[in-house]
Amino acid sequence: MEAFILQDFKLAHLSVTFLQLIFNLVMLLLFSLSVLLIYSLLMLSVESKSFEFGVMRMVGLSKDNIILLVILQSFMFVIPSIISGFVVSLTVLQFGKYYAETQMQMDFEAIPSAVSVIQALFLSTMIPLLSSVLPIRVVLDRNLNDALDIQRSKTQAVFVNILNKKEANTGPMVL
């Protein structure tokens, strides 16, 4: 009898481990997508505010303050999602608790544990910090003269030449 219980326990343990792995992979995917999304928003903002950053640097804003400005802007993208995420999670947990009590006669705690809250806050603060690294480098590496020049476009052109397959030299190249 004990052997059957142990086999069932091992099967349940493997199922729980597999579900934890899937959950961690989904969390990593969503974390990466969030970092890329905020990165792209910050890069658009930094590119469009090139002149403003140049003027701020010209009147004496230090590099540390520019870094702080970009990081605060990235946190402004994340703060509403943190608040709405906690509100939605508490609401979903309350509905889940109601369903579990009425349909399955189960009782569980509908408030997230302290470890879950700390993990969520840690991940949600790492997202803007990681996504603001490259935009900060772009702002700080830009020459002040280039940032203040409003006559020339900041975008660089790319020339693409499409060759006809018959005209292309496909022979071996000797270097």
C-alpha cells in the first residue's frame, strides 16, 4: 500500500516541478518582452528629445542627473502597471477563492504571500533598470554639438543596392 502512495506522490511531485518550470519560462518570456517594450519606448523618447537633453547639458545638468532623468522616465512607464497588476491579481484571487469554496469545497488564502509580493516588486523594478541602460548610453555618448544641431537630421541613411541574379558575381572570391 505504501509503495502505491509513494508512486502517486512522486508523480504529483514531478507534475508540480514541471508546472513550476513552465511558469518560470512564461515569467522569463514576459519579463524579456517588458524590458524590450520599455527599451523601445525609451529609445524613441531619447531620440525625440535629443535637443532638450543637449540644452539641459549645456546649462549645467550633470551626467548623474541625466541618468536619473532617464531612469525616472522608465519608472513612470512601470508604476501604473505595478499598481494595476496588484489590483488585478487580488481581484482574480478573490474570484478564485469564491469558485474554490462554492464549487470544490476547498479553502485557501486569497492574499499573496510576502515572498510573492517581494518577488513581484523586485522583478518590476528590474524591468525599468535593465531597459534604461542603452538609452542612457545613447544620451551620454552623444556629442553636445550634434545634440544641439537642429539643421541636420539625426537619422542616418542606409543605401541598399539590389542586384539582378544574372549580373551578380557568384564566383569564388580570393582575398
